[in-house]
Amino acid sequence: MGAPASPTLLFTDIDEPGLTTRAVYERRGGYESLRRALAMDPADVLAELEASGLRGRGGAGFSMGKKVSFLPKGSMDKYLVCNADESEPGTFKDRELMQKTPHMLIEGIVIASFAAGANRSFIYIRGEYVLQADALDAALAEARAAGYVGEDILGSGHSLSLVVHRGAGAYICGEETGLLDSLEGKRGNPRLKPPFPANQGLYQGPTLINNVETLSTVPAIIRLGGEEYAKLGVETSTGTKLVSVSGHVQRPGNYEIELGIPSREIIYGLAGGPPEGRSIKCWFPGGSSSPVLTEEDLDVPYDFDSLGKAGSMLGSGAIIVVDDRTPIMNVAMKTAKFYRHESCGKCTPCREGTNWTVKMLERIDGGEATPMDLEIMASVQEHIIGNCLCVLGDAMAMPIGSMIAKFRDEFEAHIERARLERGLGGAAASGVALAAQGALEEHPDGRLAPIGAGDQAPGAHRGEPGTHKGGA
């Protein structure tokens, strides 16, 4: 089944030979949007960005125009930081943009800096992207030589320094404040907010942080005009989106789609669907940190709000497809282990929650668990979400929680099988024994759960302070 062609703005002839060079990029109309923007008032450039409805393409989906408008006015140093630390599992779209059309990103950065009044900018790229960083360095040298970056750009009076900074390879540095700490030479840890980066970011100065794809879209918005760009996509999710599709599909890769098309058209129409004879068990719509959806959700429109209403999120725009051959236990274990490894350890819910989740999954796999462990593990995820300094803890808790909710029967079957293999007896018999000891109670839906499980609100105190009942 083929998918209707979507308009392309970022991937138009992206494989043209020599596109990494300024000569080929200019021949295709490159830097014309910059010339047009510099002839406008910065407020008018910002108005075009706001009219476009462009939402951040890095994961949060926040309006770029609003983000720019939050920066204070005045003559102080202001910073623009491009987040090129693409480390969300399943995401590889920014890598292709930087590798094949680096001048588009540089042009977008200069235009955005003009609208924001920023005079210093950085591209923070993950250290593993050596080829892409080399391409950016070469393109930046050409842009400086042509007067597109530096002092008094094209005689406009706007000046901008731009530095490509290579990170050391840490998932946490994709979080904007962890990135800023790393850029300042510190260990990459998330900061307590407020203050927010727009007021107090890099070197304590006002800072605009945007993703590679977001900034690369800016030249197209100036070329088309904000209102024209907003006609693409749907009302609350305008424009086109790069989607990285991986996992059990026949044609994995990056695709540029118009926001709002059915997810089925991306997975089956563009990526070819799962291998012959297989069906989809679940899929991550926005990278490994998004709650999983199932085959029943394939007709959900691929846009920010529709995916949110379906119980997941668009995130970074990375679809990972899992077919019916793969045990959900394996998917959960790989996800949890990744986030445990990448947790910076600064806050307790994330540091302890990711570790406890892995240990509980290992108990299930090792035949030591009972259905009660599923209840405890689901409760752990609820206590992580919304209680961390950054979203790394949530990034594990949301998909794991959704797997437990949607595939509880498969987890319980795994528990039963693993216990029998170890000769410990079925989990059902173990649950009855625990219930007889008063450790479990039966809920209205018939399931057995730890006494009081599900009755306590996340974060509520478990006992009286200073007593044997617990508490601090």
C-alpha cells in the first residue's frame, strides 16, 4: 500500500551531490531567506515565526515563536544554543540534516538569532557524531568566509559568533539545562527550574535553545511566509515533520511527512510495515520515551494533539515498531536498562526508580516474581512521573507503565512460565499463599494486590513520622 506524497521542505533533493558546500546550497536558493530576513525588522521576523505555528521538533513541542518572545529585551549578551545532542533511541533525523545540508541549519540559526537579538550561538553536537560535526565545521568556515556569520552580517548591523561544540556522549545532555552545564564545562546535570533558560541560561544570560530540525525549518518559513507555512499540516500541528522509522519494518529510514496524516500511512505506506506474515504488537510514536501504542491505534493522526489524546506523544518523531515475535518483557528490559544507565543520579525518584524497575524486571525474568510485583512496579512508575528534576525518569516510567497496562496478561504468563522453569510452582499458587498470610487483598476487579496498593496518592506519606510504621 503506497502513501500519498507529502510536500518536502527539508528533504527536497537532499541527496544532491555537493549539497554540503556553500556553492551548491546557494545555487539552490540557499541564504536567500537570510538576506530577506536581515532586510526586515527583527520584530517582523518574529511575527512570521509566530504566524507559522512552528512547534519545537526536539520533543517538547513548544511554540518556537513564543520561546523567542520570552527572551528579555536589551543590549546584554544573549545566547542561542542549537541542541544537536540527538540521543533518544530510535531518533536519527538530525544526523541526516547535519550531514547532508549543514548550511540550512547555519542559515536557520543566523535568522533565529536576528529575531531573538542573540549575538552568541553554539551548536552542541553529540561526540559520537564525528562525521556530522566535521561537515558542520567545514560549512561554518565557508559561511564565515562569505560573511554569513561574524561581524556586521551582510552589512545589516547584526553580528553573531557561532561555535560547534562536541559533547562527550551522555543522554542527559540532551536535556536543555544539562546541555548548558556541559557547555559551560561542568558535569551534565539538569538544573532546578525556575529560573528558566530564557531568563538565566548559558553563563547566566538569556538563552534560546532549539533543536536542529526546528532551526533548519526557519529558512523555509521566511521563504514561504508564516501564514503560508501554517497551511501545511493541521491547525495545532503545522508544517512538515521528519520521522525516523525503525524496528520491524521493511523500509526503515527518515521520512518527511505532513503532520496530521494517519500513522498507518507512515508505518505501512512509507516504511513498508512489518515483515511478511508478521503483525504489529506495539509501537513507540515518539522515541523510546513515549508510551507505547498498539495495532488498534494505527489510524490515529500523527500530530502532537492526536497522539496525546491517544495516550502517548509525538516526542522527537521517532517511530519504533515491534512485531508479534518479540516478547514484551524484552522490550521493557531494554528500555529500563537504557534509562538506568543514562540517569545522572541527581534526583532520587529517577536514580532509585530506574534501578528498582530493572531489578523487578530481572525478578520476573528469573522466576522469582509473583503478580504482586507487577502491581508494585506499576506503582513505582506512577511515583516517578512528575517528581524528577528533568524528564529522564518520566522517559522510562511512561513506556514501562504503558507496557504493564496494555500487556499485563503477557507479563503474567512470563511470570508463570519462569517460576515453573525454576521449579517454584505457579505464580497463582504463590499469590493464594500470600493472600492467606494477609499480605495481599482482593480488589473489586478480582486481582490480588499488596495491602493498600492503589489507594495512596503518589507522594503521600506512608507512615507517621518517628514511629515504627515508617516515615522520616
